[in-house]
Amino acid sequence: MKRHRACNTPTPSELAAYLDGENNGEESARVEEWLAQNPELAAELEAHEEVSRLYQSAPPPEPSAEAWDGLLARIETELTTRSTPLGVFGHAVDRDDSPRPRRSWLAWTAAVAAGILIALAYVGNPRPRDLAGRDSLPVASDDDVNILSVHGQDIAMLVVGAVPLQEPLALATAHDVTVENVQPDSDGMMPQIGTNSADASSPMIVAPIGGNSEKAP
Amino acid sequence: MAVLTAPAPPAQSDEHLLARFTAGEREALEELFQRYRVTAFRVAFRLLGQEADALDAVQDGFVKALTHLQGFRRQSSFKTWLLRVVSNAALDLGRKRGRRELLRLQGASAGFRPFHASTFQDPTLGLEREDSRQLLDEALATLPPAQRQTFMLHSDAELSYREVASVMGISIGTVMSRLFYARQKLRAYIANRDRQ
């Protein structure tokens, strides 16, 4: 599909919403007007609709009745052995409201054992949030990612493409800055101010890559 | 003589069934299962490509959803909550078991009959349902996982944009654009098969 720069060109989101009837009246009218002026793209959109119809006409084959019954039985079995209302209370309320024989000692033993295992796993592994100081693992480069859309509120947070800055960026030199007062930051750290007057062009205020290099304990 | 039958009792709400389940009633579990098993299975099947794996994912999904009801904050419907858990269970299962669907699709492609563009005019002409399903499964497998899941939640589970956004934790705008590009890719794949 060609990318039109006209202000009335519907976005892919609007076109999808138009297909699904999710646009309001004004938006639908605007899309219809645009489609009337772009018949080749209107045909493409109609083909999208055909794909959806074809998809709806061919749902996956349903499992047999035996498969469904077996699945429900497995779900019940698993819920009975776990800490759920079906398991903890040790019985289910039948249609005649008569409780089945209790097997609570088995359920409580299993629950206690599970609790001990969970506690051991928690102690043995750091919390997911204790990541300070850990090396980050690059999982994708900018070439691996295809950005389809960005929500309006997220646009300002999104960095697209390769990191343009490969070394610390000098924001101001000694020549540019007059130091009047220095206060510690919220962590009690005093910033290091370069005062070497012999080199007036040396950077005084530097933005390091990746944020603060000194983190609070 | 006219035979009168008692009207069927109104279906209980999901909240009522969950309350009964929490009280230990097995019948509530059966009703919830009956109510959502088909939708949950379709979602899982579209993600995994075969019945056995899909049934396992549905089992995992129901068990996880019902053992973690404290995580269900009632901000969305139980259906949305359940499908989120089922789709995540299916994705986890898919990662654990590898891309088995690719092997299946490679075998399916060898015996696939040509697809004709006339199908676009009437999906019921020419192509039998099984071939349609096979073609669509192949096309779906070519979508990026996020697009596939978005498209399938909207088309199979018949969730609204808002519900899909809730299940996937994304914005409605992202849902809409993913749907557009998913349909575009599916359309291109099907058209390409027609040319072969």
C-alpha cells in the first residue's frame, strides 16, 4: 500500500476499525470518502474483508465428546490436588448436597509441601527486581525489530534506530560554566566538578551513556 | 393438546459461577468449562496448530485461571481473563515444544491443492473447508507471534478491540494496527499461493 501524506489519509488503525465497524460515524464517512477516491486501495481493503470472512468460515475442528470429557476430568483432577476450593476443602458439594468423604490430610500435606518448596525457591533465587549492577543482556538490535505502531503516549519514550551516541556527550565546558553552589544529590553524592583552569575547554558537565554511573546502594 | 415446557432457567453469570466454584461446587466448574471450552480451544489451536497441544494448553489455562482467581481483579470479564491465561499457556507450550507446526506445515504443503482467486468472491466455492483451514493455518504461521495472537483473539475468540487490548496488555491503537497488518500479510500469502 502506498503511503499517502495527505492529512485525510486514514491510518492502518482507522482502516482496520472501519472494516470491523469500530469507527464512529464521522470517521467512517471520512474513510469512505477516501476509499471512493482511491479505488485500488479500496479493492485491497475489500480483499482484507474477504480474508476475514474466509477465516470465519473455517474454524478449527472441534475435539470429540470423549476428548472434551477427558479434558474436563484432567482439569478436575489437577484442581483437586492443588490448593483450590475443590482441593483444600477435600470434597465437592454434589447435587444432593451431601459431602464426599474427606481427604483433607492428603490435601493439607500437599499444600504444606508446596509451601516449603515455594519458600525454598524464593530464598534461593533473587527477586526479579534485584537487578541493580547486573549486566544487561542484549536480546535484539535495531535491525531485528520492526515497529508497527506506537501509542501516542509512548512516542516520546521510544528510541528508534541505532544508538547515535557512542561516547559520553559533553554538555558544557569549564569555559561555559560558572560554579556558584554545589549541593549533594538525593543519595548524598557530591558531583565532581572539574576546575582545571589550565584547560578551559575540558568538559565539566557530562551526560554518561545509560544514565547515572553511580547507583544508590 | 399443546405441550408446554418450562422455560430454561436463565444462564448464571460468570461471577455467580465463580462464587459457587469458590464454595467448592464442581458443577460450577463444569458450567464454566462448557461455556468457554470451544473459544479457549480455538485460541489455543490457532497458536499451536494441533489438537493435542491445544487441549493441553486449555487444561493449563483453566487450571491456572481457577487457581489464581485472586489475580482476577474483575476489571475485565472472566472470559477475557481466561483467554489471557489460555493464550499465555499456549505460547509457553509452544516455546517448550518447539515449532512443531512448521514440520506439520511442511508436510501439508507437499500435498496442498492449488488455491484459486475465485475463492475470494465466494469462500464456499471450489475450496473445501479443510483446505481453507490448512491454508489459513499456513498463512497464520507466517505472522509474527504478536500479530497472530491479536488477529486470532479478535477473529476466533470474537473479542472486541478493548478486550483484546486487555488480554494482551496493549493499547487499542496497537490492536487496530496489528489487525490491519495481519490481514495484509494473510492476504499477500494467500494471493502468492494462488500464483504458484
